[in-house]
Amino acid sequence: MVHNKQGIDMLHGRIWTKVLRFALPVAATGILEQLFNASGIMIVGNFSQSDGTAAVAAVGSNAPVTGLILNLFIGIALGANVVIANAIGRGSREAVRNAVHTSIVTALIGGVIVAIIGELLAGPLLGMLNVTADVFPLALAYLRIYLIGMPVILLYNFETAIFRSIGDTQAPLAVLAISGVLNVTMGLIFVVLFHWGVSGVATATVIANVVSSMILLYRLVHTDAAIHVDLRELGIDWFTLRQILRIALICHQLTADGVDEGLVLLYQPVKFQCIQWLLSASFLPGISSALSIYTNQRGQNLQNHGKNFENVVKWPYQTSQRRKHDGLCHKTGTSGGALRRPGRMHLRPAAGAAAGCEPRCCP
């Protein structure tokens, strides 16, 4: 049995108070992320020694590329979140361990692959976005530095998903606040004092993500919760990875299908969590994510006792079928000198059985 020593216990008690405790830090995290992302544009726009307009355009022109990469891997992290919560609900410690270690390795390997491919395709990608000639060198410098930090950026997002799988949304929020302040501070130092321009903003972003990912990794290594990470056991469990990717594919497909179809599919736990991708507000994603963790952990906790549950559900039907087949009667009092206790089932041949008729329940 997996015991959740940290975070929010999604298996017992009332759901709505847990949803709010889960969702509010998620909402605050989303707001802080938007503010810290905007801070980079404000810094280069106000303090860059070169053309401030070109610097702002350079940072903004990379948003489609970085957003595409991050959304792709945040979807995979969402799949890891669902798989881990599912395993916790089942009480399978081995499945939790496999999912956590697979998620960490997937983030690092995926980040390295994206960094290498991105460095090779950075120029053509910006060309496809029709970036103007005066902005192109600045945008390319920003993108190349940002891609170097992709392994730690993805690692942070996967670690956040791991913590949220046990209902702990406060740790990622606290770490984001620390790294965000560090990001703004270093951005000001690199741009105002060192005059690095957009390269300074990108460098500050990468360093801040290094710090945040290392803090969360330290927490995972030293936690006593089910999501404990043992660096010696890091590796990929291919069955778990297929599960994560399958759920991530559902999330991406649901995102592409649109809001209306997504709302219709809310009753399915996996797609219930993926609906947060369709909502632009910060609070609503936290609500949907909290409900997904609840449904996955609570549902799998029931499935852990599924055999007994199935027997309870099927027992009335099976009993009635046996009564029809065996001529089982429900009598009270006495009949023919045989003692019959009230409320007991008694077996006797049904009328017409001797004539070859099919036994039936006594009238």
C-alpha cells in the first residue's frame, strides 16, 4: 500500500475543500509564470542599449517556437501526472517508482534531443515565421540560448507534474517564486550592467530554470513520500513510457478537437484533466487538474477492491438466477413439519418439475 505522507490525500474526505487547496496554488503558479515571462520583455524593452523595439520583437517572435515545444512536453508531463496518480490510487509502489523515474529520464533525454534538433533548425524556424531582417539576429541569439536550457526547463515541468500527482502544489509554487525573483534579478544585472540585451534575458531564464529544477530534484531525492527518487534507479520502464505517451496523445488530440468536444468528454478522468489545456484562465486549470488527481486516485482505489465490488453488484442478479434455476423459495413459518426460519432461503422441487417442466421459484 502506498501512503501519501505529503501533499493532499485525495482518497478520503470531502472533495471540494481538497480541490480548492489544490487549485489555488496552481492558479498562483500560472499567474506568476505569466508575470515572470512578461518581465523579460519589459527588461529588454526598457533597459536594452540597442533598439528596444527590436529587442522586444526578438523575444516575442520566439513565443510560437518555445510555446510549441513546451506545450508538447507539458502534455507528456501531464501523462506522467495521470499515470503516477493512477498508480498511487491502486496502491502499487512499484508502478509509482517506475513512473517517477521514467518521467525524470524522459525529461532529460527529451530536452537534449530538442536542444540538438532546435539548434540545427533555429534559423529555418524563425525564417518560417517571417521574422524581419533587423530582428532576426537578436531572435536567433535568444532562441539558441533558450534551447541550451531545454533539458532543465523540461525537467522542471516534469517535476512539477510529479509533485502535483500526490496533491502537492505548494512546493512547485514556492520554487517558482524563488526562481522567478532570481530570473528578474539576473535579467536586470545582465541587461543593465553587462549590456547583454536579449542574450542576457535568455541566460537569466536558463539559470533560473536550472535552480528551480535542482531544488525540486533535491526535494524528490530526500522526500519520504511515494514519489521518492533514487538516483541509482533512474531509467526508463518502456511499458510505463507507453502509458504516459498514450495519455499525452489523448491530451493533444483533445486540445486539437476544440473546447466543445472536450467538454462533452469531461466524464473520462484522463480527458477531464486534459481539459485544462483548453482554458486560458489560471484558476480553472487548477480546478480541472485537482479533479483529475481525485478521480484517478479515488477510482483506482476502488479498482483495487474491484473484485469484491463486482461481486457485491452482481450478487442480487446472480441470486435471482439461481432461484429460477433451482426452484429456490423464500418462505416463513413451517410447512410439512419442516421448520422454516423467517427470512431464510429454502430449497424444494418446484411444481411441475416431475413433469419435466423447468423449475421455477415457488409462489
